Amino acid sequence: MAVLNELEPKEVFRFFEEISAIPRGSRDTKRISDYLVAFAKERDLKVIQDEVNNVIIFQPGTPGYEESEPVILQGHMDMVCEKTSESTHDFENDGLELYVEDGFLKAKDTTLGGDDGVAVAMALALLDSREIPHPPIEAVFTVDEEIGMLGAVAMDCSSLKSRLMLNLDSENEGHFLVGCAGGMMVECVFPAERRRWSGKVVSVHVNGVTGGHSGVEIQKQGANANVILGRVLYALKKKVAFNVICVDGGLKDNAITRSSRAILMLAPGEEEIFMDIIKEQQEIITKEYHKTDANMSIEGFLEVSKEDEASAAGKMPLTEVCGNAVIAALRTFPWGVQKMSQDMEGLVQTSLNPGILATKEDEISLTFSVRSSVASEKEELYERLVCLTESLGGKVNRSSDYPAWE
């Protein structure tokens, strides 16, 4: 049942509701791509679908504008798939549950996908209209933008004739932007050598961080759960004997991490001081972030949950050298806003977000989304990550690299 019938412009929201019913996370775009192809064929419009699922739909100009210069309308199909810890939503199979609250369109317990579903919906509404005069349109819908512009990189643009492109992917309605940050994904990988060690399995959890998009909301200077976890582990390491079993936090490199955890093996007799330090860190850190992250919690558990127990099952703790390297990385690596623009007030020029912390049997990785509108600063930040990682015995993988448009 449609829930957006009363929103204006009606056709834009009608199409937004339709595409919101289609799972369309990054690397899962075949269904939304096929939907766009079907849309074009139903209206006898020329359409191209490539092997990575990019789609181009061509529409002639309306009467009087047939010979006008064509215009590209461009947006991306994929969305960032994040949900609350309580949500049972399955992004691979479930459509979004939309609702309107206090003048805002939202999705229940998940990201909305307005980035960049609104571009798809706007373009479809225009292509579907018989009343809006326009020049020839080349509607370009790319995939996997959220993980490094992968669809755009793979796209064959030889069929496009326009010299003017309107990219429908910004934050402020009615504002035309003429620049964009470049970016890359940087994975810092550390060896996870393990050894037998006797102790009690405990855990540390950081939850309730506000989070957000690392490109749009990094300037709010809120917390990142992975960074907070590193800070807590370092505070523990100074006074408590333990070894790390695993650390995990975040699912997307470009989403500010909202929750993170560490499963540790605690030396006998250290339980009381372990809990005291956790409580102390909770008081200190939540006070620092009382405005941006009012719901943040830092908790220690002497009796671990079934989920934590399952994650730790069969894993010996890391050697002290490996565990210390991971804690040092979490504690010292740069993150957040690194430089503001000297030319445009309020514009973040260079930033990075440690979005994914993951443990495998033989390695632990921390993955960053690095952004800058100045190419040299993007490279400088990459080099800092390389130097720090290699000094701690790790290696760096670089991918999804795209240039800035200053």
C-alpha cells in the first residue's frame, strides 16, 4: 500500500516508493537495473544496459526542443545499507518500510536510500511526464557509487552526445555545485598471530554512536565507535593484563561506525579493575561527546553474550605483539576532519573515516574511506596511513580510487 501519496511532487515520490521496494545495496543492483530497463521498454524508449548493470535511457526532446543540445541527468542506483542493532531487516530480500514523521521521509530502522534514490525517482518522473518541456535527455544510472564510483569507472560513454551533465546527488535542494572531493578506500591489514593463553573471556562494547555518512556528516565531529574502542582498549592496556581475541565494528567504509566491540581474554584476578576502567572511560568519553552522541554507551561484560561467545569460539588470543599493534593503530591513526577549505567557508577539504574493523583467523583489518578535494592532500593522507601501518608490522591495500573535481 502506497504511503507517500500525499507528498509533492507526486510522481517523484511515486517512483521513489517503487524503487524503495527493490533491494539495491552496492554490488546488489541487478534487480533495480532490470526495473529501469523495463521502465524504458514500456515507454518505447531506447535503453542500454551494460554488463555491470549501468543503465542509459534516451528520450527525444519535446515539441519545439527536438534539435536542442541534449542534457545528461545522472544518479546512482545503489544505496548504503545500514540498520539499527535491533532491526531484523534483510537488505538482500526486503524492501524499505517508508513513513513520514515531523515533515521528514524516513525508513523504519534503516537508511532511507535517498542517496541516491531521489535522483533515480526525479529522472524517471521527468522521463514519464508528457507535460514538462525538455531537450533530448540522456538519463544515466550508474551502480556501486557508494563503494568507489565503480559503475562510472566501468561505463562506456561512447553513446552519450551531451556536453552538459547534471549530477543529481547533492545535499541541498536548489543549490548547484561545481566541485567534488576525490576519494579512495584504504585497507590497513595487520597479522593475527595467535598463541595459547589462560584467562577469562570478556568483552567491551561501544554502542549508540550517532553515526552518519562520512562525506556529509564528518564535519559534525561526532564519535566513531572504532576509534572509541581503541581508546578504551589502550586505557585498559595500561593497567590490566589481557590479550585480544577479536575486534569488530562497522560494515561500510563510508558510514561513520555506530557500534564496535572487542572480545578479550582477561588474566585471572583482573575482573574488578577491568570493570572500574570501563566505567571510568564511559564517564570521561560520553561527557566529551554529550552533544553529538548523547546515546553512546561503553560497557564491559564479564559474562559474554552467546553472539560474542560464538565469535570467540575456537580462537586463541593474539600474541601480545599483534594485539598491541592493533590497539596502537586504533589509538593513533588519523580520523575525521583533517583540513577545512581555505577558499570556501565551512567546506571540509580533507577527511577520513575508519569505517570497518574486522577480524579474520590470520589478519585484522581497518578500512578507511579517504576523501579530499585536493589531490596532493589525498596522497599525503594515504602516505601517513602507509607509514603508520608499516611501522606497526602491517600492509596497506588501496582501491576504489577516483579523482577530485576542484
